[in-house]
Amino acid sequence: METEGIKYTGSKREIIPTLLELVRPLNVHTVFDGFTGTTRVAQAFKKAGYQVYANDVAAWSKIFGDCYLLNTKPASYYQPIIDHLNKLPGKSGWFTENYGGEPNGGSAIHKDGKKKMWQLHNTMKLDATREEIDNVVNDEIEKSVLLTSLIFAMDKVDSSVGHHVSYLKQWAPRAYKTMKMVVPKLIVDDEEHRVFNKEIFDLLDDVEVDLAYYDPPYGSSNELMPPSRVRYASYYHIWKTVCLNDKPKLTGAANRREDVSDVIAGSVFEEFRKNDDGRYLVIDALKKLIGKTKAKYIVLSYNNNGRATFDAITEILRELKMKCSILEMDYRKNVMATMAWTNEWLSSGHEDIKNKEFLFLIQKDKSAKPVGNYKIEKVSLREPAIVNQQKLALF
């Protein structure tokens, strides 16, 4: 099923067919995507006919959610506005001052010693377009569609390794292209979807659904990896600025927003500390998350390289006395594994560990259709065809 999104470290695009097949036999209609990120999973559930609630703390994720879940206008409504924005001449402004660079003979390192995210012709288009969006629309949903289009256009001409913590020394070939906005692939239906922008534990008392899907930040199981390298708020800080257009104070070599520092913006699910019993705090957070969720079923997506181990998660479920069936999937390595500046962390015996994704299908409502008890089915995401339904018959 086709969905749209930015380059994203935590993208679940590849597991969407498997996830939909896993959920299909269940008698569910309302779905809560609690850590929706780029909203790809939420988009897929909406396309599949479910009523979707989506939540994320990221401002840009709220924009994507409003665009794909709440918009009711057709693409034809937005096309003339997009055409107008594409015709705007560029102008130098805040984004150009902080993130724009000259072609510089192929080097993205400039006189100030900093690498730049975009070439000047694109930051000037960004400055002009972001200002004009506030002038041409007042409706927040309409604005979300235009901002989504703008972010996608800029994502296609960046010169980064896939996030905003580190930029390339040499300009990426795509950076020489001129950004062009297109209307997002909107999904219009008659369901009453909802979008939230809250910390997950501030929301659980107010949401009751048939199925909750959770894909929380994983952090890293590598003790040598600095915690500052696993903070999603830092990874996509420029998209937050594009959405808010607030011209924040910046810090560091990548010109990060000050309000996405580890102390201010870190999630408990990325927490690297342990409690007095030597257990990662994220494990307690996962237990609280599962325990407080109001749903018939929960699907928890988790990676074998996260802070919480497979054994720790199954132990949580035993403590909560919940039945669970599990899919184990071979998964493409996270983009972080290919970054040059992670080599020293990855050289501690982690290089040969296969990247696996687990889908824990948890039964919360005892009156719901039962699931098997800790049965593990293995599925390869490298298979070209959609996973055979028999492989997913876990209950």
C-alpha cells in the first residue's frame, strides 16, 4: 500500500503490508497510532478503511497528521495554490542565512567551517514560500497540506545523511536540483479521524480504541553510543522550524534549535539510565504504556537493538498477565549503522548482529478474540510478495 513520508530513521514503510495482514482477522475498527512520526502507518490504516487516531509530540508530525487524516478537500483545490508557490522568486531570509550554501566547487563546508543543508537557490525558495504560505491561507488544515508539500520538496534536495544532526561534506547530487512542490497524495473519506500532539502518557486516559499500535523510539542497546545520538527531536529539528516559522535560537555545528537539546526534548523511551534494580527506565515506561492503554489489542513494534530486550518485553507481558503472539522479521539495518561517525560505537561487537523487528500482538481485553501465548512466527521482509496470510495465523 503506497504511503508518503520524508527520509526517516524510524520509518516502518517496509512492515506495513505485514502489519495490515496481522490486524485484518481481528474485529477492530478504531486504531490509535501513538507514535505516528511520518504518519505512514496511520495513512495505511486510513486507506484500509479504519478510523484512525494519530499522536506524536513532534510539531511536524502533527502537520502531516492534519494533512493526511483531517483534510477533506480534493487535490484540485490545492493545485492552483501550489502552482502559485512554485512560481515565486527566491528571497534571502532566515533559512538562507542559517542553512544555505554556495555550490563551492562541490564542497558543502563554508567559510564559517560549517556544512550546509541546502544550496542557496533552494533556501531562497524556502524563505519565499514559507512566508507566502502564511499569507495565502488561514485555515490550519489547508496550511498543513501546503507545509507537508513544502517539507517533502525540501527533503528531496537536501545534502544530509537522512536527518538534521549531520550534513554531508560534499554536496549530494540532489542538492543541485531546484525544489518543486507537488500536491500530497491526499486521502479523503467520511470517517472522523483525530490527530493529537501530546506526550503519550498525557493522552492515554482520553483515548479508547479497538487497537493501539505503538512504535516508540528505541534508543540503542549499545552502551558506547552517546545518548545525544538517539534523540528524535534533534534528528528533524529543521522541519519543526519550517512548521512553526519561529526563527529560534540555534546551537552547534548543525545549527540545531536550542529547544531540542537532550535535557529538554529527550523521550523516556530513549532513556539510557537504569533504575536501582539495574533495569533500563524504558522498560518501566513500556510496562506503564501497555498497562494504561484502553484497547482490545495492542501491537508493539520493537527492534532487537533497542534499550529494551526481547526477553525484557516478554517479562513485562508476563508481569501484566497478558497473552501475546509475536512476529519476528529480518529488517534492513537502521540508517545509523552506515554513518561514518558511529563506527567507534559499532566496533564493540555489534557489527554482525542482524537487525530484527518484532511485532508483539497483545490481547488486553479478555473478551476479545484470543491470541496465542508467546508463539513466535518468523517472516522475511525481503520476500517480494506480500507475506502469506498463513504465516500470520498466530491465533
